[in-house]
Amino acid sequence: MIRKVAKETNSVLLTSDKIQYNLAKAQGIEACYLEVEEERVELEIMKYFDPITSSIHLKENCLPYAKKGKPGDVKLLPISDKILSKREMEYLIDNTLKYTEQNNGFIEIQRRGATVIQLSTLRISITRPPFSESLEITVVRPIAKVSLEDYELSDRLLERLKKAEGIFVSGSPGSGKSTFVSALAKFYCGNNKIVKTMENPRDLQVEDLITQYAPLEGSMENTCDILLLVRPDYTIYDEVRKTRDFEIFADMRMAGVGMVGVVHASKPIDAIQRLIGRVELGIIPQIVDTIIYIEDGKIKKVYEIHFTVKIPHGMKEADLARPVIDVRDFETGKSEYEIYTYGEQVVVMPIEEEESSKSPVYGYAEEGIKRALGEYLPKKVRNEVEINVKNNHTIDLIVPEKYVPVIIGKGGKEITKLENNLGLKINVKKNMGNSKESGEYLEYEFINDYETTKLMETKKHVLVEVEEELIGSNVKIYIDGEFLCNATVGSGGIVRINKKTKVGRELLNAMKKNSEIYIDVS
């Protein structure tokens, strides 16, 4: 617009914008470029920092706060008694952007409503509406620069770090992961290793010899492509969080690059659990061989990962052997977790809990069986199934009688498949029902000379339950001492009498009157 006006009025265009000047000259407009000495600015947010401040938190219409102290002893304290106005926040944001431009800072992320800047050791996050409801500035910086010697590592662990090629450094936010990783990068650099980093934003404090890479054209996958050509000895990946991050980490590790990943985790085992489902279970030990858990700036736990074929802990049968990822405490060598497939599930089994009255493995067994039974049983019937732990490697599956053949399958094919999937022996038993639970059966008990016998009413029959060992035998049934009938014991040790027959009606009537019913099995 201004060039158009200058041309139409035959005016001279005065500008301090080099691009505007060149465009005007190219269009035949008389122009004059004015050199302007830009005033250098000081970074105003630094007035909120002191030597023990790790982060400041500034928000419109709120008091400014700061976190002070080292990992493990951090306190959030107000640093002024004056509430920040919108105008003051806008001034601080403008000042920060101007200072970043003048001092070659990096704008790592720029989105509508959010800006992330890396300025030397400062990571500055600025949010605005509509992303946040008001203006906010968060500035984080490291307050400790340490070497690996400061962690007082054992000689054995130092040797492990020299040989380890897939390391996860895990911990909760603010636990000191980045500080440790920076020290680890310096350690590798000092051992004549080529070290690179993959960061977004680039906030690790590392040696000048270490090149820090950001996402290339917004993609860490593109960065990975370049790094595979550069072929570093070790790459620090900060942070491994999304599924694609884990896939890229695995891809580089499988290509032979030594990898150190920074992973958020609330427990040491969580780091490896975050890999499950993102990569094939069998290649996890090839991707990660060492897990270091940081808490309060200190190493609290180190795990080493091994892969073997064995019978999972708590199982007994030799034919239940399967591939198992063994997670061991590095210092003691004691196995603390086993990871393996259990049916369609991946189980992360803590070894210490085996002493409990019911091993957690049976929880997975119950879930797996009920899920598998969906192929055989209607939903209403599945709710009536009982699953009882018999011993350390066997369970009893109690189902309605008419569904037993379906579950066992021809020649035991179906139950064998279920056993193989779950890794447990399964005994299938008949459930003759219970009127109080299912509404399908009416149940009666009475005492015989032989044993306590159950009589049950179904929709079509009166069932007399005796022992399975009597299958094929003849028994006599008496009511109040009077002979009623002879009957043959069928499959499952059950005598079935049709309710529509005369004998069935008399027997049902006697049951309802609580008459004395006697079964002679002699």
C-alpha cells in the first residue's frame, strides 16, 4: 500500500526496512534506506532469579512464584507481593522476544497461543489466549551442572555404562533426569565417543563438541534419517514420550546406534512398560538393556534386561515354558519382574508377590478365561461360571452341564487350546445350578444312608444327583418308605426323570411337600 501511494504521488519512500527498500527500487520508486541503530535490551525476567531458583511462574492477575532449591528439596514461594497486570505481562513477553532476536535465541515451538524459546540455559514457555485463558510465562533453568563422578557410581555400574547400548533414564518431572543425562553425555564424550542429541526443545547442557539436533522440518523421523548417516556412537533422545518417539528410538537402536532415552516414569518398571504395545515384545531386550531410575537427583534403582525361554515364575508344568523378559536388579542380580505373553495379554509380573495367598497370575487367568468363553457361552451363562484356584498350576472351571461338551470340544481340542493360551491346567466341572442365583433350577437336599443327595428341578426334568462312579448302575427311589421306581444313572452321575411322566409328577410333588425321599444304591 505504501509503495502504491509513493508511486502515484511521485514521492520519495523513506524506510528502515531493507526488503521494502529493495522492492521499491525494483518497481522504479525513488527510495532512501535509513540505517537505524537498534537499542539493545536487557532480559527483564532475569530479575526474578537468584542462584537457587530453578523456575519462575508468571501469570496475569497473579503473584509471581518461583521454585527454589535442588531436586528433592524444592519449594514454591511467592517472589513479589505485587500482582502482575496484563500490561506488565505483555511488556515482559515483548522484551523476551526482542532479547531472543538480538541474542540468537531459538524459537523451538511456535503455535497459535504458544511459544517455546531456548535462550542459552533458559527454556521459556509463553502461552496466550485462546490456548490459555490468560497470559503466562514459565521459565525453567538448570541450577546444577554435574559430572558422572558426582553420582558416586560403583565401578561395576561405570563399566556397565561403557558397554550398555540401550539405556532408559527414567523418573518423574523435575527429578533430575536431564542433569544426569547431560553428565552421561559428557562421560561418553570424554571416552572418545561421538555424541549427538535429539531434543525438542534443545535444553540439555552439553559440551560444545556435542551437536544438538531439533526436529528437522518438524519431524524427529527426518532427524533420525540424518543421524543414521552421521553414525554417532551415542545419541541422547530427550524426551521419548509418544509412540512415534519409541518407534524412532527402536529403529536407531536396531540400526546399531547406542541410544540413551529420557522417559517420564513414576516407578522404575514403568519405563519398560511404556515400550509394551509399541514394539514387538521379543525385541525389547535388544532395544533397552539398562534402566536407570532417578529420584531427587540421585540414582535410586538400576535394572538390567535379559531375554530367556523358561517356565514363568509361579507356574509348574514344563510344557508352559515360553519366552520371558527377565528384569533384574543390577546390584543384586535378583529378578524383580518377568514379562511374557499370557493368552492375548502381556503380563508384567512382580516376583515378590508370589507369596500371597493368590498369585496375581490367576487374575489374568480369570480375565482370559471369561474373555475366551465368549466364543462358547451366552452372556447370561458366562456370569454363572465359577473359576476356582485349585493349586499353583491348576484351576477348576465350573460351568452349566449342557455347555461342558462345547467347552471341552471334540477330543478335548477346545480345552487344550484354552490351556495353552493361558498356561494353566483346567479341570471342567458341571454346575447343576442354584435357584437363588440363576432362577433356572429349584434345588433340594436330603440325607440317604449312602450320602447327601441333591434333587433339582429344571424346565423339563427332575434331576437326582449321585456319584459319577455309579454311572450305568440301577438305583431304586422311595417316597415315605414306598417304592416309586427303578432308574439308571446317566452321564455325570445324574438320574433324569421327565416331569411330564407319572413318576416325575409324583417325585416333584414329594419334593414340594418335603416328603422323605430315599435312594437305594445297593
